[in-house]
Amino acid sequence: LVLELNQVIIPTYGTVPDQQNLHTPEWVDFDDKPDSLFFKDGQRRIDFVLVYEDESKKMTHRRSDRKKQKRKRQVYESNLINNGLQLEATRSVLDEKLIFVKVHAPWEVLCTYAEVMHIKLPLQHNDLKTRKSAFNWFSRLFRVDENIIKPEQEFFTAPFQKEHLSNFYIQDKDTFFNPATRSRIVHFILSRVEYATKNNVKKFGINKLLDTGIYKAAFPLHDSSFRHLSTDPSCPSERYLLYREWAHPKNIFKLQPLDFIRKYYGEKIGIYFAWLGFYTNMLTVAAVVGVGCFFYGYLTKDNCTWSQEVCDPNIGGNIIMCPQCDRACTYWNLTITCESSKKLCIFDSYGTLVFAVFMGIWVTFFLEFWKRRQAELEYEWDTVEYLEQEEQVRPEYEARCTHVVMNEITQQEEHVPYTACGKCVRMTFCTSAIFFWILLIIASVVGIIVYRLSVFLAFSSKLSQHVNGTEALRKYLTPQTATSVTASLISFVVIMILNIVYEKVAILITDFELPRTQTDYENSLTTKMFLFQFVNYYSSCFYIAFFKGKFVGHPGSPVYWLGKYRNEECDPGGCLLELTTQLAIIVGGKAIWNNIQEVLVPLVKNLIGRYSAAARSEKVVPRWEHDYHLQPIGKLGLFYEYLEMVIQFGFVTLFVASFPLAPLLALINNMLEIRLDAWKLTTQFRRMVPQKAQDIGAWQPILQGIAILAVVTNALIIAFTSDMIPRLVYYWSFSVPPYGSHSTHTMEGYINSTLSVFNISDFKNESKPSSPWLGKQTTCRQVYRDLRYPPGHQHQYEHNIYYWHVIAAKLAFIIVMEHVIYFVKFIISYVIPDVSEKTKSKVKREKYLTQKLLHENDLKGVKKTMGKIADKIIKGADSTFQPKDE
């Protein structure tokens, strides 16, 4: 591939021509055909548009700078013409400073570069019989009307070769290369044509010209307005059809026309919407089960014995709890947590356990069935061998190839951008930078924790809770609740701010790495960004789930954070409800923020642009000028869309044991997300340069990693964050003799048995509450279930036998749950093949036809021209490959 590039691309750079030898575009006036996609002659299709500002009318740069910019642009356009492209320039209708250069690739150029890029093109119709699904009648109800968007014809394809042109399925040269393929070929040329030489180093590529402001924009054209059909009879108005049948909100329950999306926008965007649609469909099952588990918890909350005991004035009303902080806090009544304990019964039920196990299995089905679907799309969209055959080296990588090394395989010299030592230095620097920024994120989380610890003291003193307090507000606005909600809001704001910073940092680090191909670049950036986002979004949830309230000591000997702040305690029901609150705020706030950022921002920018160009309503504006005033999609394309969905996938799977409604919220969000993304692409953004993509890239192993981690996190949440295991241990062991006094298994007495007793006379002076003690009682209860011996016992304040039973049960539960789910996941992965038999048959058939049409025909031609000599050669070749007799 590199050799081909050197032979075909590099010689076209040539030397920078003299001023008098420059080729210039043909200048024409606009012909008042607003929907035309062709040059003024009506024959040559516009494959790309370059936009620049006339240097003679610029007033913001010095004259010498304007002259240099004009020289580089003229050289670049001249070299484009030398490469065989045809250019036509037109002045803007609305702004006379803007010049639009339309680019057309003739047939010969398309054929040459299609062979260089190994683009797969049709050989013949797919002649394999297709089996109709039993559910075909049902899915037809949700599919796009085939009379409006006709199904794409299926072809067997092969990498294009000019010498075998007659073997390819060519009905019309003008339609053999579709607009998406034409734009991709032209962009390939634009990215590799030289515009200057400095110190014997060639400068080339449209991206650098855009970055330096020599060109203001470069984009392929939309084929029509999204509001109405094109007036040009030769235009298929695919953009209008996509908006009407895909992006419009009325289609929210319809299946996506994926082949049509791929045809218009390319495989990279097609594979994203295919994955997002598949993920959303699978969420339907998870949402139904999650809602069922939620309703189970809601309907059984009135039968929750331990919650009833908390709210019972004769049980919870007589239990006095120890202060939750030093000096400022006072004693309080357990019944204050009545409302939170009722809510906790909804989420901390046996239905949640069932749902956590179900989601561990669901995520395996999702990933395995997606692999099958992805394999089908790889074949249907001709990307099976894309990475090995077609992907080209990034221009930024080519420009730095100044070092010569010996290739161990070919034993030939090749150019690389850095030596082995230089690569090692780059990797060391990048790895160190990544760890530094991750540690910075963790430092911000620690700051939030310190805020929680310090602010809890303030809320405890201002929201003073008396033992006999009966105000309705105190049922809901407890110090724990106030601290949790404010800390979650602050955490969300910090997360959003850090995201902006880390985005730029990750891009800088990846640019410094200098990956070889665009796929390598995106995979490297994906890994960095996900690491940052993972720590940024999930660290606060991990703290609440697995660290808060786990290392607090007991009232007489509390554990302090940084030697000053007393560690946080969970409510008597555990931290599960607080984890649910944190998830709801982050997930909900993130969805709202992303929608504002992704939809409103480009919409407002476009509205401002239309308002400022008030003359547009009075003049006929061409299609290229309409598209110029749309927003560019950005260099990273759909990267942030993937990142948003994968982060959501993490929330849905990693912490689903605390919030069974998460899949339902994700389902609703994704149904809107598909249409919003589609609306944004078709109405607010310029047409993206079509790109190939074999799969979802580095996101696939990330999803698999999340799926494996989700089993562990959900098992740990049920074991250590929820109160389910202590309740089960009490029910089966400690409610009946020899540990309990009840004759049958019951949950009665659970609250009284699990809240450890503490003698108030054992408080240290620095921990004693400043408010006077109310009542005659000499003891208080620990807020959290630490299960310790009471005062007066020979092992007072040490862990009792109940504690060790609970620890053993938690560890046993984690081991059993993990092994069961992992075993089921292994069986599912083994039973479901990654590639279906139907797809395998298509691949084998295509390889057979490729060999037959492209290679055997060559042998027949050689045989016909060389006669007997060819017979001897073929017979000799056949005998060489004959199997040996045993």
C-alpha cells in the first residue's frame, strides 16, 4: 500500500510551479438554478466545494500575508488540476468577498483512485436465495414505506481494478460511482495535494489550509433542501426523503432506513445509527423487566416489616440515635427517617436482586447479537476487509515521515516519523500525562467529599433536629438529604467543567502520539477520553456505593478524614437511596445538558446566520451557498455521540441494582436521541465527508469491559450498599433460637437487633454534643448497622457474631452471583456465533465470484494467446498443488 502511494500520489506533488505556469479554475456566473448540483454546463457533477475569501478584499491581514495566502491557494488549485480534477469558481450571491470553487472528478480520475483506495464495487447481482423471517409481517408495520424509499439492490462486490473494468456491473458511468464514493475519492486527493515547499519539506492537504484560514470551508453538497423536493429532475432528493421518513419526530416508532442512510452519509454514520438503534431496541426488554421490578417493590413496600418498625411510634419512636457529627449535632429520633425508609423499600427489594442478575445476562445477549448484526453489516456494506486493504495513512503522519528504517519483513527501507527511541519517549510522556489528569479528576472527587463532610456540620446545626420534633419539613429535609442533593449538584457542575478541559487535553495528547491511520487516531482518542470520562462520571457513584459509611468506627471512637472531618455515615437503611439520587441527578442533568449543547447551539447559530443575511429572501441562492451557512460537523464527527451513549450504557449496567428504572429512562432518551441526531445531521449540519468504518471501533472492547465490570459492581452493591443480606441473615438465623427469641422465621425485631447500643457517658469530650440531653435514657443507637456488642459486655463495642455471619453471607453471595452469571455469559457467548450462516454463505459466494471473474478469466486469456505453452504452464501449476498420495 505504501509503495502504491509513493508511485501514484507522491509524483503528482511535483515541484511548485512558477507563477506563469499556474492552472486556474474556470470562472463562471451563477445561472440562477438554486437546486443544481452540476457545473454551469449541466453535465459535470459537483463532487466537492471549497470556499475562500478573496484576498484583495481582506482588510484584517497585512498585504504580504495576503499575498502569501493567495500564492499557496493558487499553487494548491493548480496542483488539483494537474491531478486531473476540474475546478469551476463562482462568486457568492450574498457576500461578494466569498468565492466558491466547485470540484469535479472525471471518470478517469475516479477509476484511478478507486483502484488505489481498493474501493469495492459491484460485480453482479446477489443470486443467493433469501429466507423470509416469520416476523416479517410484524416488522413491516414499523419499516419505512418501500414505495417512498426503495430497498437497495444487493450486489456481490470486489476491489476495483481498471484492467478488469468489463467484469464490473456498469450500466451508466455517471451512476457507477455514487455521490458518497465520489466525494470520498475527491477528499482523498484534496488531503494529499501539495501547496508549498519549505526547507525541502512538502506542505500539503486541505486540513492544513483550513486550519491556517486560507480556505474557510470544504464540504460535499447536500443534494436538495430538506423542506421540499429538488426542482432539478436529475436530483434524487435523498436529503428530503431522509428528513421526511427518518429525522422527522413523527417517525419516532419507525425502524431506520439504514441502507439509505449509509448510501447518503457513508458507512461510518450508518454503523453508528445501526448500533444506536440496536441498543435502543434491546433496551426495550430491559426497560419492561425493570419497570416490573419497580412495581413489585412499590406494591410490596407496605409489607416491609423493617420500614414499619422505623415508622412505628412505639418502636422507632422510642429509639434515640447518636449524633452524626461532633459537638454541633444532637441526638435524634429514628422516626425522622420514616419517609426515606419507605422509599428505600421500593428499590431495596428482592425484585432488584432479580433485575441485577437479569441485566448481567441481558448485556451478554446485547453484545453477542450485536456482533452478529455487525457482521451482517460488514458484508452488506463492503467493509469486511476494509482495514487491511483500503484505509490510507493520515496526511499528518505522512508529513512527518523523515526517518528511514529497514522493514524486517520486506527488507526494504521505509520512512517513519520517529525512531524506536523517539516512539518510547512519546509513549512515556503520553502515559504520564494521562495518569496526571486522572489523578487530577480524583483530586476533584476528594474535594467534593471534603465539601460533604464540612457542609454536613453546617446543615446539622442549622437544621437542628430535636427528639420530639414533629414538623413535616424535617421528614424530608434532613441534614443527610440536604448534603446529598447539594453535593450531587456541585459534582454535576464540576463534571461538566472538567469535560471541556479534558476534551482538549486528550486531543493534544493524541496529536502528539501521531497515529498512523484515522482509525488508529480515533481508537487512541477513544481510549483516553473514556478513561477520563469513566473516572469523571463514575467516581462519585463508586464513592457512595462502596466507601461512604464503610469506615466510620463507632460513636466513642470515630474515624476522621484528613485528621479533621469525621467520616460520613449512611442512613439506617444504607446508602442505596443516596446512590439512586446521585444517579438520577447526573443522568438527568447530563441528558438535558447534551440536548441543549447538541441541538440548540447549532440551531441558534444557523438562525443568527440567516438573520444576518437578510438579503437572502430577495435573491436566488445556490445550493453550495445554502450549505456553507450550515454548521460544520467537526473533525471528530460522531465521537461525542458514541461517548455519550457509552457513558449512558455504563450507568444503565454498572449501577442498575440501585435504580431499576434506569433502562426505561435510557430507552426514552435514546428514542429521542436517534431522531434528534438525524434531525441535526439533515437540517443543521453540512454534509459530512463519507467515510468507511468496519465496526464501532474501540467502543466494542470498552462495552465488553463495562459488561464484565457490571457483574462485579452490582454484586457488591447488593452485598455492601443495600441492606438485603443483613435482613436475610436475620430472617433465617437470628430471628429464631439459638440467637433469636421468635418461634418462627420473621423480620420482627430486626431494627432493634441491628442498631448497636452506645453509652452516652463513653463520649469523648471533643465529641460530646453541645446541646443538652433530653430524656432519662443513658444510651443511644448507632446510625449505621455496625453490629457491635452493647456496653457492659466483656467485648463491648467489638463486632458481634451477627456481624461475622453477615460478612460471610456477603462474600458467599458475591462469589455465587458472579460465578453463576459469568457461567451463563460463557454459555451464551459459546452458543451464539459471531457470524450467522447466511452471512458466511454470502462471503464465500462473493470470494468465489471474485476469483472466477477476475482471475480465472485472466488465465483463459493467457491460454488463448499463448496456446500450448499456456497449457503446459497451467498443467505444471496444477501438478504443483496436487495433494500427495498417502
